[in-house]
Amino acid sequence: MRDCSSIFQAYHKAVTEIKPDDEDQVILCHDDIEILTKDSAFNKIIDSHLKKKRVGFVGIAGSAGLQRKRNWTASLQRYMGGGMVSHGKSVEQMDLTCFYGNGGVINQAVVLDGVFLATTGKVLDRIQLKMPKGFSGGWHWYDASYTLQAHLLGFNNFIVPIHLRHESPGNYDSSFHRDSEVFHELFKKHLPAVIRKF
């Protein structure tokens, strides 16, 4: 989706246009990624997870808990999580980033990173895709908003072993921090959100 004012608008517009059925599998991802996992393995991983009962989102990195006033990577210091992604302009220049929390890795998550998210039409139909009121940037916290909503509705989010290259290392600009405050105010009665106590 091009020329959208926010990533929220892009995803809302795309899902509205395609009108997925409940069982349809939908991938929401950045436009600067390269999937490095072999096609047959990629399809098998996505399909096996999205066919699980009460599945929410499938992603490549996330955390089993989300603390107040923290993003998912900062929450890893207290809660387990996992995943990996390579960053770099090309496969020749990329470096691998692995995420580990609290001495281990688990494959279930409260929130997932938005560089790559796969889900079903059923989940997309039950969460709010539009940008929450008060957000100013429009390009941050969508991933936490979507995946936390799914978690709160009783769906299970999973971290899966798909390897990809992300050209951008991420951008934590001033709007990221402003929208962080809004996000945590919107979800404050649900935070901290934890899959299980550690």
C-alpha cells in the first residue's frame, strides 16, 4: 500500500479491500524485507501455526510479557521471548540479531515485532486496525497494538523460526516516544500483560 498517511491506514485499507474470509492467511510486513527461509519451509511454518486453534499472530520476534512504559525489547529483560532477524543493506552486509529474555527463549508471545506478522482474516476482523486516537506519528506501536489486542481477546501469538533480512535497523524518533505514552495510557488497565509468571 503506497502513499498512506500511516501504517495503520495502510493495513486498514488493505484488509478492507481484500475482505479476507476467517480462514484466509494474511501477511502484514514491511516493504524492505527479504525472506531467507526456503519457500517450502516458510509455507510449512506459517501454515502449521495459523491452523492452530485460537492462533492470533505469528511473527519472527517478540516477548512473553509487556511491562508498563516499556516496548517489547525492553520487556525482554524481565520476561522470556525470542526470535531473530538479520539487518543490513544486502545479504553480504547483514548481521544477525537474536533476542533472548530472562535466560531463555519461548515461542509464545504477548506482543510481536511488526517487521513481519502473519495472521488470519478471523483475527483481523476482531481487532481495531485503525490508528488509535492520540497517536501522532502513525508508524510506531501498531505491532504492539494489534498483537496485544489479539492476546487480550484470548488468541495465542507465536514466535516462529523464519529467517529474514530487514534493510532498516528501526527508527526510534520523537514520535515513537510520544506514541509510547499514548499506547500505554490506552492499555494501562491491561499492563503488565504476561503469558505466565517467571
